[in-house]
Amino acid sequence: MVRKTFDIVSFRQQDIPDWNCPTCILGLLISNKIVKQECKESKAGKLLDIYDGFSQYGYFFMHLECNNPSCNENVFCLGFYYNDLCPTVNGEITETVYIPKYFYPNLRILNISNKCPQDIRNLIDISFSLYYSDSSSCANKIRVVLEHIMNNLRIKKETINSKGRIVKIKLHDRILQMKNNKRYGKISDYILAIKWIGNDGSHDDTIVQNDILDAYEILERVIEEIYEKKTETLEKKVKKINTKRKPLSKI
Ligand SMILES: [Zn+2]
């Protein structure tokens, strides 16, 4: 995950973040065109609550194109803008600040392995689409991803209560169950950390994008551990090289 690209929640025309193309992943999205439209409240002179004094503000859309010649995908971004006064050596100049809210097709904050089941990949993709517009819903969706990972790993999801009824096991208890799993026990703490972030998103509107990026960073590791097993492979490799005391090509 290129965290610094998604840390940026607003930009100016000269410093558009290096977003990767969601289709080919390799290309960068280059801005072709930005169209701004002042909104009604700005025209009526209503002050903007994030700005000291009056600033023109409204909505924008931006057309982006992938710079990979074998892809050239088109992506559209919608959002909010306001004009900002910036001091320079020659006095103040007006610059426009853009705050993206939606991308279509949505950006990919993580590059998810094809080995990860489709339903989980789809849910992660939906969470990406909410990242700029609704942090709480995004965090909540990441929590749902965990439920699906648990199902995929066949961690028990139902039990029989004292009245003989079948009841669902809470996510937290399923994660604790996972702790005892020989193969996946070591990543249960990672999943638990994502759950706390997801919980906060469900109960609180103030979850910030940095918290979401933490959740994605941990989720990336969880998916690697479960579906890619890169670490395991590397560990095996290291063990083999050390046991034989020579490079793999010489074994
Ligand atoms: Zn592309």
C-alpha cells in the first residue's frame, strides 16, 4: 500500500496525488480536465465554515486518464472545492483546493491478490469506494470483510445457547476462537486490531482516514498471510538455506 498517496485528503491542481490506475494498477492517473461549478450557497455569499472570511466554493468533476499506453483507462472524480488565498513574495494569489469525495471506477488502496476469494475482494473494493466520502461506513465495511474471512477459514459462526436455540457467535469471540487455530492463530491479533478500528467506525462519526489506512495496512498483511503465504515461503527458504549452508541453486 502506498500510504502517502491516500494520506492526502485535499490537493491543488499542481500537486494531484500519484493515484494508480484501478484497472491495470501499473499506470498513473493523469488529470485531463477539471470542471468547477460554484454552488448556490457560495453565490449567496454564505461563509464557508472551514475558511476565515469569504471564499468561493462549490463542486468539481475531474477526468483522469491512465498513462499506461496499453490501458488508457478513464476515471472520473467528483468532489468539493474552495478558493484559498496563498501568500507569495509578490503578494497573495488565489489557489483552488480540491477535496475528492467519489471516484468511478473506485481507486484501489491495496492491491489484493487474486488468490483471495472473490466475495472478500468485492467487499474490500466497496470499502475503497467509501474511503473519501464516508470514513465510518468504510470502517464498517472493513469489519464485514473480517466476518467473511472468518467464514472462509471456517471459524465457527453459530452455537447453541442455554435455551437450545441456535445463535450467532460475535465477531470478537470468533477472533478469540481463531487464536487457538494452529495455522491462523498468529494473525488473530492483527484481525482483532482491525476489528477495534471497524467498531469505532460503527459507533463514532469522527473516525479519521489515517485510522482507516492503519486498518488497510494490517488487512494487507492478513491477506498475505492467509492467501499468499509469502512469509511462510520466505521462512522456509531461509531455513533451507541455513540448514544446507548454501544458496538454493546449489542445493
Ligand atoms: Zn491503467
